[in-house]
Amino acid sequence: MKYTKSKMEQLVSDHPDLKKRLKVLMKEMELEKGFALKALYHSEVTDNGPYQKDYQDLDLL
């Protein structure tokens, strides 16, 4: 599975809890949005993360 910024932005917009985590990452770790999205991808999507199926389903739309 490959990281795509646009897919991650769509996933975050579809899941309010991910949106909250993104804002927390950006504020607490002082990350730019792009880096925070990558961090979320690696923690929540890859390696059978809880949002892996939702991320893969974005290809089908």
C-alpha cells in the first residue's frame, strides 16, 4: 500500500476522530499538516491499522 496525501486528507475528512488526532499532532509536535498526515498514515493505516480498509476503499470511489 502506498501513501497518498490526497487519500489521507479524504480519510481524515471522513473520520472526525482522525481529524482530532491530526490537530493534536500538529499542535503538540509542531508538525506541518503534510508531516502530521504521514504520521497518522503510519500509525493508523499501515500494518493492519484500524483505518487500513477505509483507506484502501478510497481507491474504489
